[in-house]
Amino acid sequence: MIVSVASGKGGTGKTTVAASLSRVWDRPVTLVDMDVEEPNLHLFLHPVIEGKSSANLEIPVIDESRCTSCGQCSDLCQFKAIALMGSVLLTFPELCHGCGGCIAVCPEGALSPGERELGEISVGKAGGAGFLMGRLRVGEAMSPPFMRMVKAKLVEIIGESERDAIIDAPPGVSCPAVNAVMDSDVIVLVTEPTPFGFHDFKLAWEAFSPLSKPMGAIINRAGLGNDDVYRFCTKSQIPILAELPFDRAIAEAYARGRVIADEFPRLREIFLSLRDGIRELADTGSREAARA
Amino acid sequence: MSKIAITSEGPSLEDQMDSRFGRAAGFVVIDMDTMSSHYIENGQSQIMAQGAGIQAAQLIAKAGAGWVLTGYVGPKAFQALSAVGIKVVQDLRDITVGEALERFKSGGLKIAQAPNRESGK
Amino acid sequence: MREILIISGKGGTGKTSLTGAFAHLAVNKVICDLDVDAPDLHLLLCPSFDQTEEFYSGFEARIMEELCTQCGLCASMCRFEAIRENGHGFSVDPLRCEGCKVCGAFCPSGAILFPQKHSGRWHVSSTRFGPLVHARLFPGEANSGRLVMVLKQKARELAKARGMDMVLCDGAPGIGCPVISSLSGTNLAVAVTEPTPSGRHDLERVADLCGHFQIAFAVIINKHDLNPDESARIEAFCRQRSYPLLARLPHDQIVTTAMLQGKVVTELPETDFSRELKKGWTMIRELASSVR
């Protein structure tokens, strides 16, 4: 089972939830930091990194001696990453999406695959759990292709085993966020009961609904704000899987880099019941899928 | 080369210059030998996420222009134009296409040695 | 004209609440919400739309079933796994399609169309603090960077037309495509951070990003009393890199209180929080007029 921890708004507690959930998970599990622009899970889990590899996107390299300036590659490229200027063929590697079209279309075999580094993938262990992190290179704009590579690594790690995965997704509801959660079995949305939290929660719900995955909510900083998000969950039949109280002591523990399930026994209880709630949601999801 | 391209908000010499290069509304191309002009529409650049400057450079190369008169040019467009020896005059704005043409004819416009805008604008 | 961008790297540090207050304090400016993915600033500014425009960006593959011979070449060439066999043929998953047109270029029966993507909507609005340019990318859409560009361009035009000398922007979390776009043309980037491991880590990455693009950078620490040690580390980081530290704001529920009323903190009775914030704004104004 793959669980994604997501949210529309940033800073609602995704990383906190993912880290604490891993502490109470009672089956083999790998934690995946898919917030590749700003990965933070490692700051709380202090994993032992066993291997690092750079993730590279395939970009075209020109063999000028073979290029006849026919322009087919340039006409095909939608991103202007390869462009014929007069009779001169130019490449702009940072614009390349790695579709491979130019290399495939070239009738002269004048283009060959090269590489652009998107980021770094780290694999290791955090306590009893496996750990996987993608870290986008600063200055690199394209996170979705990099996230695909992190997910490919996850598939490789899970393999045929029965290992579970918990994904810490990036904030937002656009391409990167949807990319992170689209292959999971269950999505849990972390929100806070404030106007910003509620507004972005609705956006996330709207964005992820077309994926037809079972979804549940976690209300963080409960007691703050108002009850709009509760009413919305009731109306839209979104199960509230856990409520984490608004408490300065919790905020301070988080600020010191602690995993809150380790620090507060009452929170550990909440995460245990969250774990069971997620399992139940996944079972309902797979039963519904089987019926469909 | 005897053709110059001027970034423009419209097809005529009376139209205002468009200070943008890649995302200019269009280009008025003038043949300096015959003084005839034609207009290249660039509206499709508005929907491009990136690479508008490169595409504009391609359009200008295809039109056979040897000079570009504009406001701002980004680094990729500059690289593309330089690759085929198209000369760039930048920092022109708030004048009409016709006025830009007059300045070009009277000489004294400086050829840019480097782009004057960051990527993506 | 001066362009000021409020960013954070990490989400949920209070960026939008502070931008709202700065919008109140600033005179003669256009306000611009560049978080097109999960925008929240409008919840504080309660805009009335004066102008609404559709946003089209890129293309998306669509297979015409009646022409498709089901050869499967498109699916095998798609690097994004966006074309799937669905039991009775092939279809495109719009969430995975990058719009590269490789499938269409190689389809032997010309069965693939590329309609333009309608991916969002943007507005010019009036608010009690002045004009606001803002947008909303549809859920799951890419090309947020381009939409950010459109907003910046519009905000500049508006400022010029109305004789205003400042554009005040609320940025997106992260360091990827939309954030990189939001930096272009910015005179001063103000990062709002918090004294947590994530806050500091993400601040360092967003600082590096601004360094990469040579943008002047300054820092505000929000909730500084949550972890004095971490605050001290952030301050040391700022000193070492010569980033001006503009304000140290206490952890204060006034932010949520204001949000619940649809107001900004400086519209509420003055507290230590708002006094420090006003001091910060004065420094921002001075810095913005002194940097290149």
C-alpha cells in the first residue's frame, strides 16, 4: 500500500504527519520525500544515507558533422530546446523536457542522448523504516520529470515485496502535487481549520478527486480558527482520520526537530488510530475498485 | 544585409514599438534597398511557456533580416540571434516603428554586445 | 518602479498574512498574488473582479478513436507514460501529458490532435488597499511559470498606467518553476521563515536560488520565540551572508484572528507583532529603493 500525505496549503504539517506515521507503522515501510523542491523529512528522521545518485534527464547532443540542417528536430520540439537558426542548430538544455522526439526524428542520426542533472536521489534507513529522498538541484525548474525518477526508484525498492510506502508530497494542487500522489492507494490531506487552510483544502480535494483514490482528512492545530472544514468534510463525506490539537508545546517540539509521536504519548495514540483508519480506508477503496 | 526587423505592436510604421522581443505582438520587416515592409504576426508566442525569444529569433532569421531593433532581449534569444550573425539594437522603447527606422537610417545606434534582460520575460 | 517579492521556500510560515499587512502599509502600489497554484491573498483582501481573462498554455494530445489503428507506437514512444491501453484502444492521461507532440509526429495514421490547453483564469480586481492582479491555475495543470509571467506583466502595465511606483508580490512556496518565474524583474526578495529545521533548511535553498539569479535578499523570522536556538542559527546565517534581518515576529494568534475576520493584522489593535511588522516594512521600503 502507498499512502500519500498531501495538502493544498504549505506548512499544515505534512512532514510531521508522515514522520510520526512512520513511527507507528507496523509493517515494512519506506518513507519517501517527494517534496523535491524543499525536502524536509530527513531533518526529523535523521536517516542513515546508504547511497546517492544523480538523476539525469536525457537531452540531445548534436554531431555537427552529420547534421544537414533539415530542421525536423527543430520543428518537432515544442519547448524550443533544439532550434535551427538559418543553417545552425542550437540546443538549450534547460528547456528540454526529455521527450526524445528530436533524437527519434533525425534522419541522419546526428543527435545522440546526453544528460542534464535534475537533482539527487538518496536512499537509506531511518530507524526501522526505509528512506528515499529526491532533492531538486537549485536553479532547476522542472520538478515533475525528477519526481518521476524518484517514483521509479520507489517502484524498484518496493519491487515484488509487500513493503508499504508513505509519501510526503509537495504542497499545492498543480502538476507537481498531482504527480506525487497519482500512483498512491490512499491520499490523506492535512489541513488546519483556518480560512487559508480550509480554502486550500477545498482546492486539493477538487484537484485529487478525479484520481478516484480514497481520501481522508487530518485536522492539524484543531481548536484554532473555525469549523468550516468540519462542515465541509461532513457534507462531502470525507472521513476525518485524526485531529491534532493546537498546542504550543507541540509547535515547540516540532521547532526543535522532534518527531511528535515520539514526544507525546497522547499523540502517539492518535497516530496509531490514524494508521488503522488509513488501512480501513485503503480496504474500502480496494473493495470498491473490485466492485467497479 | 539589407533587411531590418523592428518589434512592433502593429503592422504599420505608425504603430508603437513593442519593447518586448520574444513576446512582441509582431515584427515589421523593412527592406532597406526598396523600403518596402511586411509584418510578421507573433501572437502565438503568448501561449508558449518558455522559448518565445528563440522562436522569435527563428522567425526573424527566416525573414532574412540582418538587424533587430527592440527593447529587451533575453540571453537565449541573444544567443540564437548571434549564432547567425543577426545584429541586435536594444533599449528602444516609447517610440513608433517609423521613428526607430529613422534612427537606424541616421546611424549611431549601438550594436548590443550582451542581452539586457533575464530569461523568460 | 520597484518590485518586491515576499517568498518563503517552506509553506505556512506566514508569507501571505504578512504580504496582506504590507499591502495595507504600502502606498501607491499594485498588489500581485503570484501563488497561482493555491492562492490565498484574496481571502484577506476580498477583491471585486474588474476584469477576468482566460489563460491558455501549451497543448495536450487527444487520440481520435475513429482514425486510430491501435498500432501502439504512440504509447511505446511516450516518455511520460501518458498514453495507456484502456481495453478498447488507447487514450491520453491529461495529467501525465507534457504536450511534446512526439506521439502525433510519429502516428502513422495522423490520429492525434493537439488542442490548446485552457489551464486557468486571471483577474484584475479592486481591493480596499488598491488594485490586485491574481489568478488561479486549474487543478493539476502545469505551466504555472508562464501564468506568473502574465501576472507580473499585467501588474507592471497597471502600475505604469496608474502612475504607481511599486509592485508588491506574494510568491509561491518552493524553489521550482513558478518561483523562478516570480523572481524575474524583482528588485528585492523578502523571505519569511520560521525557527524550525524545515524553515531554516528551506530558507537556505531559496536564498541560494536568489543568489543564483542575483536578486537582493532579506529575511523576516516569524514565530521567532518558538525555538530561540534555531532563531539564533538563522540570524547567524543572515550575518554570514550579509542578508538584512528585517523583523523578528513573535508567535501570535493575531494572524489567525485577523484571517478569520477577513482582515490583515495591521487593521487590528496594535500589538508587539504589528509594531515589529511595521518596523520591518519601513526597512523593506528603504532597502527596495536602495537596491539596483
